[in-house]
Amino acid sequence: MDTPQLLFNGLAVGSVIALAAVGLTLTYGILRLSNFAHGDFMTLGAYLAWLANTNGVNIWLAIPIGATGTVAAMLLSEQLLWKPMRDRRATSTTLIIISIGLALFVRNGILFIWGGSNQRYDLPVIPAVAIGNMRVAFDRLLTIGLAIVAIAVLHFILQNTKIGKAMRAVADNIDLARVSGINVERVVFWTWVINGILTALGGVMFGLITGGVRPNMGWFLILPMFAAVILGGIGNPYGAIAGGIAIGIAQELSVSIPWLGADYKLGVALLIMIAILLVRPQGLFRGTI
């Protein structure tokens, strides 16, 4: 496969990883939570959008429905799990173990309700457009475009709104932010809302570019997401975006290596992450919002 085609495919996959990784790094930066259930919430958003879409709802309306359901599930987990654990000052190890249990619960819930078969969105087939030797698929182009829009909106929120500035303050120093009069619980609420929207959007976009949704799709993306977060600087959403794009492109370009092939593309991406971290242990960017 030609390099331009692999670059385009990698940019589409990287856009999905970047969207999901931003939510993951916001969760860590503000709540100090390494959420291993993040990928399964991504799957949940994709399934909820698929359920709405296959029941007669236009895909552009199905995406907000999936995002709303994902936000509701994340807020429920906040009230039932994360807030009580923060009140008890649970250790990071305890939180990680709980998040793995939550991931298993969400994934098996999806399996129980919808089964293990691949499901496809009810969308018309749009032929790919040939540009030279490259074939530009509409769903991949749409994924890249939506990722750019979502990232631009997130940048505006973080830099120009009151809640965005409060989120940055809490990420820097939660105790100082609380003393300064910032409503930390409100910041936590909006963190989960933004997280849920980006995560669901990433799940739907991944379902579009891979041809369908399946129960374990988010679980297989959790390593690339964490790699993007670490590569970009833990807690930095802009770094997560850069890391996600880099991981996605590296994965796809590795397919062109004859003695590797597609089966090892995740390993190549992680190897690149390790190589960069050996040179720059803090990641590409400073680890703050």
C-alpha cells in the first residue's frame, strides 16, 4: 500500500485515538484517575448510537444520543464509585483495580444485551474517491473533520470559558483551587460531561472507519490511548492529541514493513513511544492543562 494512503488511514485512526485520549488525560489531570474502563465507555457510546441509528434515527442525531447515554453512565459511575473513593482517599492502585472491574462490568453488560456479533450502522454506502493512487473514504474524511471540530471546541472551552479556566486551576492544584472559591464538584461534573462526549464521538467514529461496532473494540484501543496520553505528557490534552495522531500514523505506516505486517502494528507504535520517552521522559509536552 502506498505511503500517502497509509498516512491518510493513520490520520483517521489517530483522530479516533486522540479524541478518546483527550478524555482519558482530562480524567487523570483533574481527578487523578487512571480509568481503564475508558475504552469500554467508548464502546458503550458507539453501541447506543448504533441502537438509535438502526431504529430509524439519523446518524447525526444518533451521535448526540450515544454521547448523552455515555455521559449519564459516567456520571452514575462518578456518584457510585469515584466520589465515595475520593472521600475515602483511596490509593491510585485501588482506583485502577476498581476501573478494571468497571471495564469488565460494562463490557459484559454490552455482551449480555447486544451479543458478541459485529453490528453495522444503517448508512448508505458511499464509494471512496480516487485521488491519484490514494483512495479517500468518506467515513475516514468525516472522522478527521469531526475530530478537528471537537478539538477546536475543546480548546475554546479550556482557554476562554469560566469552567475551562476552573478545570485548569483544579488540574494545577485542587486544594488551592478549592480555597480560591472554585466549586470543585462542578468542575468534576463538567469533566465527566466533556469526557463522555469526546469518548462517545471517538467510539462512533471508530465504528464507522472499521465497518462496525463490537463489544471488545474499546478494550483493544485502551493501550494506544494510554500510549498517546503518556507520549503527549500525562494530563495535557494537547499532548494527548499529538500523541494520538503520532500513534495512529505509526501503526498504519508499520503495515508497509514486509517482515512485520498488520499484526504487529500496535507493537511498533508502542516501541516508538518507548524510544521517545527514553529521550524525553516527560513526554512531548508539559503534563498540565
